[in-house]
Amino acid sequence: MKEYFIQFKPFLIFLTKFLITYLLLTLVYQYYLNQFDSKNFEVDGITKVVASQSQKMLSVVDDDSYTLPNLKEASVKLFYHNKWVARIIEGCNAVSVIILFISFIIAFTGKFKSTLLFIFSGVVVIHFFNVLRIALLCMAIFHFPKYEHLLHGVVFPLFIYGIVFLLWVIWVNKYSSYAKKSVEQ
């Protein structure tokens, strides 16, 4: 049994760091979300910012894009060409994706400074591409409404997770302690 533990020690360390970080960040985020009353249709601040920034990105293409609070659920209505095309809910703000990203980076840690810088830079990149994703999704749904399920359920999740995967590959190959060991060998 001890030899299996020794053999799988790097994986077990990775898994432990990942799970602890993921659980901790998820608990912090859940605590944040619990401050908002979804029964009274309160939308958290991060989701409001994402909706606003998505609208601003859309306004580059169309001045007739705007947001309104949804009076029937905890979401923000996003309009494009004066048509309601999307509702921005808590799940659209990419915080859960960011938590997953950070957990992976910490599990494959590198030097403290480079880890913090990469996490900060990665969060900014993920946020930017998430806002871009929402804006592009709104335009696509406006022009191709019959493909809404495919666009929202398949194409655009692949877009954001593809960005995260690319960031992970860069981290593991260039900055993590694993990358440094591979170069030394």
C-alpha cells in the first residue's frame, strides 16, 4: 500500500490541492451569493457588471442595445436591436469557470509570484472573453434564433472552456513547477 502511495503521490498532492482550493473558493462565492435575495429577484453585483459590459460591447455594433432588470426572476434582460435576446443570470458571469481555473493553477503551482500573476492575468482574460462570448451570442441569437439551443448549449460553452483549457496548457508547459522539472531533465 505504501508503494502505491509513493507512486501516486504527485497525483494525490495535485488532487488534494485542487479539491481544497475549489471547495474553499466555492464556499466563499456561495457566501457572497447568499447576500442577495433571489426570491425578490436581486441580482448579484458581478452578474450586473457582466451584463453591463456585454451591453457596452454590443453597443459598439448597435446603439440600440441596452439592459433592464428582469421583474420576474433574478436576472438582467439584454436587448439587441431593441429586441430582448438574452437574460443574464448568475451562471453567465463565469465565476464558476474562474474558480475552476484558479483551482487548477494552484494545484499545478509554480513560483508564488508567477502563480499570482498568472491567476490575475487569467481571470482578466477569462472575464474579457466571457463578456465577448455573451455579446457574440446575443448577436448570433438575434440573427439565427432557430439555432439558439445549439449556440447557447454547445458552441459558446466550448468557446469559454476552450479559452480556459488554452490558459491551462500555457500554465502547465511554461510556468508550473512541472514545466520546470521537465526542462531540467
